[in-house]
Amino acid sequence: MNILLLTPPGLRMMNPNTMEPDLLPPKTWAPLGIASLAAVLRRAGFAPSLRDLHDEDWNGVENLLREKQPDLVGISCFTFERANALRTAALVRKLLPEALVVMGGPHATFFPEQMLQSGLVDVVVLGEGENALLELVRRMEAGRDLRYLPGIALRDTDGLRMNPPGPRTNCLDDFPFPDYRAYDLSEYKSPEVPEQYRDLPGTHVLTSRGCPYTCRFCSVNSFFGGRWAFRSPGNVADELEQLVADQGVRHVYFSDDLFTLDRERAIGICREIIDRKINLAWMAETRVDCVDAGLLGWMRRAGCHRVYYGVESGSPSILTTVNKRFSVAQVARAFELTHKAGLEPCCFLMVGNPGETPETIGETVELIKAIRPATTPIIGITTILPGTELYELSKRQGLITDDYWLTDGNPPLYTGEHDMDDLIYLQMLLVQGVNPEMYEHLCAMGFDEGYFRLRRLGGKRGRSLHGLAS
Ligand code: B12
Ligand code: SF4
């Protein structure tokens, strides 16, 4: 069977110069989801093709479909890119009406009915995709009915069927390593990687999936059903060795949601890297309450140079409101330990969670001055994403309905307490507090004014996606 697995063309951003949505963000990290699916299919004897269409235009997508003539097209669907995922499906329908269109990923998982009702998608794989997709392909090959396959939703003659979840593995060692062969890793360059490593061949690696915490703005817990599944240290080190040998990889980002949740496992990974003399620079992402001096020391010795923490806010009341379940004192302690271990502590911050005011922004500025992150914090405005408690709150507050996702509008900012302009004002206030030079620089470039206009445009309601089926 001819199988093609895709990520859709990347979302074009509003260009401040032309005020048109014609700016394509660079490729940052290779998509691991479809690479993992491809590896599982390949191990089972299938020969799927794999393509990251991030910087492809629609003619390119059309040419690819004509060239490959797939029987099954699997498309990844994240919330930001859902419109392009559906446009890709529409193109498949038009050019290859016989092909089965399968969608997976967070957005398809949270809204399977919308995907199926579009008439463009035949099957949605719910949640983790490896086992369900493999079984689906096997059944298709054998000419068997897909209707009773666990872990999927589909359209049949009686309407929509939502099947119960399929078997999931708690040990990710059961899966083969993601299939990177279709990617040119040198094309992926993330600004999160320090400049001295940015030109080295690199990739991100997942050593675990999921998170047991339930921060109100985050969907990871609900997507993985509260599960935290992990790989053993030996298995991670085997993949690292393979990446070094086959792809020449010299830099890795462990982009797990919570790399150090299991302290002994994280130390085990460090130990393997050291014992096997794997020559890699790496960084990782975790929580401030999941590190200590001993662990950070192991990480440093194993080649880690930077740790990203989701700090979100310096206001105790905001941390409570978003259910972060750590304190400002724990943030300060983790940063102190990380500095002392010779690692670069960096952080993500949010602006606009419920309860945000200029005073809470001031508290965040004070915290950042005290903890001295190695780089300017990455500051996002709180966005309403499906699968989160914030989404449910926003629905109750009348800010959004499920129908919003039938447009191509960007996921909206949380405007339950502040309108768009005030949110941007608060964000600029935080930028000014944590990096005055950057703030001045942005103002000198006229960025503040342009940025306001840009965000207003970005906040426009999107166009309906209903027409795509015709
Ligand atoms: C690394 C990462 C990134 C990287 C790279 C992403 C990439 N190229 O893969 C970068 C830094 C670029 C990034 C950016 C963003 N990200 Co991000 N990211 C992640 C992270 C931490 C890991 C992704 C990953 O590799 N997962 C592992 C693979 C194996 O899982 P997967 O891709 O979901 O695929 C599995 C299933 O979804 C399913 N599946 C997926 N596709 C398909 C297709 C088919 C056909 C089938 C059958 C199944 C299937 O099967 C796969 C295997 O089990 C996740 C959190 C997480 N734990 O997943 C967030 C996550 C994906 N990101 C998220 C967000 C919100 C963002 C940003 C919007 C953040 C921001 N505000 O800027 C941006 C914009 C992304 C965009 N343009 O769409 C959200 C997405 C939520 C949503 N509803 O879409 C997540 C889930 C985190 C969260 N907080 O909720 N991200
Ligand atoms: S923000 Fe981080 S700690 Fe909180 S639920 Fe999401 S992944 Fe877990």
C-alpha cells in the first residue's frame, strides 16, 4: 500500500512591512510525530513516504500528491495549522478521490467531529497515533472493516463513530526511533539554540511524553490522558548514538514537557551519555520543582548547557490561579542552583492569565531581575487552546465557542479581563521591565506601533472553512 505522511504547509504570519499574511516562520524543529509513525509502519514492513511541507506552496503539495499517488494520506493537525491541514485534505480529495484521508494530532483529537463533518477527512486517529495507525493500515491491507478499530473516529453510513481508546504503551522503548531520513536536519534552526551551536546539525529528541500536572492553560495532560510515558536511559542513548553516527548530529534539545520528572531516569540518561562518550551538546526543558544540585551537576557533566523552565509569572497569585503548583521561592532556588551548576537557566513567561494587572507584571519583572535568566525570557500572551481548563472558562465567559475552529482564525488571546490592546500593553510593560534595551530598540524600530496594528489584524475573526469541501 502506498502511504504518505505529511505535516501541512506552515502558517503564514502577518508581515509588518506588507501587512499581508505572507511571512513564513523558519523551520525550527523536525516534526517527530509523523517520523515516529513512519518508523512504526516501516518496522512492520510498510514503506511510507514522509514529508514536512512547512515551506511548501500549494503547487508543490499538488505535485507531490500527483507524483506519489498515495492510497492513504496521513496529515498532522495542530490547532494553529488546522486550516492548512484541512486545505491539504481538500487537495487530496480533489486529486485523489479514492485515497483514504487520515488525520491525527492534538487538534484533530480534540475536535474529531469537526474534522469528519468537513467531508474532507475519513478517519481521525485519537491521541497517540502509533498503534492505531499501524492497525488501521493492516486492516486496510487485509480488506477488513475499520469500523470497530479502537482509538479512531470515522464516518460510516450511520453517521459518525467515536470508538473507545486503543491500547497505549507506557514504555516508549516499544517504539522504534523516529525516522529522520526524510528530513534534512540542517534546514531546522531554532532561536532557542545558542548561537555557537545553531549551525551544528541538531534535532530535538523526546525521551518521555505527557505530564501529570494540570496547568490551566496547557493541553498536554488532557491530550495524553494524564499519562506520563517514558523511555529508558539505554534506549535514549542508543538513539543519540544513532543520530550522531547517521545524521552527524552534534546538538540535541530534549523537548519533553518534563525531562526530569523521574530524577533517577534523568541521571540514568546522563550516565549513559558520559559512559558511552557520546559527544553532544544538549539542552532540556523541565519544571523548577523537578531539579536539585545533584541532578543539575550530572546534566552539566553529560554535556547539557542550558535548561528551559516554564516560569510563567513572578506573581504568587497568578501561579496559584494557573495551578502551577510551585512557588516564587522555588523558581528562585532552581535558578540559583542552575547558575551554580554552570548551566544557563532560561525561561518562558506568560502575560494575560486571569488576574493579570500592571502590578502582577511588576512582580514578574522583580523576579526576573532577581533570578537573572541567561537569555531574555520568551514572553507569550495567554492563548485559548482546546483541551485546556482555560478553554472551558473562556466558553463559559462567552469568549469562544467550538465553532470558532471552523474558521481559519488564529487561536484567540484570552480576553476575559483585558482587551487585545491592553494585553499588548502589558506584554510591552514586561519587555520594558526585563530587557529595557530590547524595548527601546523595538520602539526605535516603530515596532510598538506596527505591532499594535499587527495584533489587531491578527485578532480579526477568521474566514469560514466550510467552502473547502466544494
Ligand atoms: C517540540 C514542540 C514544539 C516545537 C516543534 C514542533 C514540531 N515540529 O513537531 C516548536 C518549538 C516549533 C513548537 C512550537 C509551537 N508549539 Co509546540 N510543542 C512541542 C512539544 C513539546 C513536542 C511535540 C512533539 O514532538 N511531540 C511528540 C510527538 C510524537 O507527538 P505529536 O507530534 O503530537 O504526534 C503524535 C500524535 O499527536 C499523533 N499524530 C500526530 N500527527 C498525526 C498524523 C496522523 C496521520 C496520525 C494518524 C497521528 C498523528 O501521533 C503522533 C505519535 O504518537 C509539544 C508537547 C507534546 N508533548 O507533544 C508542544 C505542542 C505540540 N505545541 C503546542 C503549541 C501551542 C505550540 C505553539 C503554538 C507555541 C507558541 N505559542 O508559539 C508553537 C506553534 C506551533 C505551530 N506553528 O503550530 C501545543 C499544541 C496544542 C494544539 N492544540 O495544537 C503542544 C501540544 C503543547 C501544549 N502546550 O499544549 N512546539
Ligand atoms: S505547562 Fe508544563 S507543567 Fe504545566 S501541565 Fe503543561 S507540560 Fe505540565
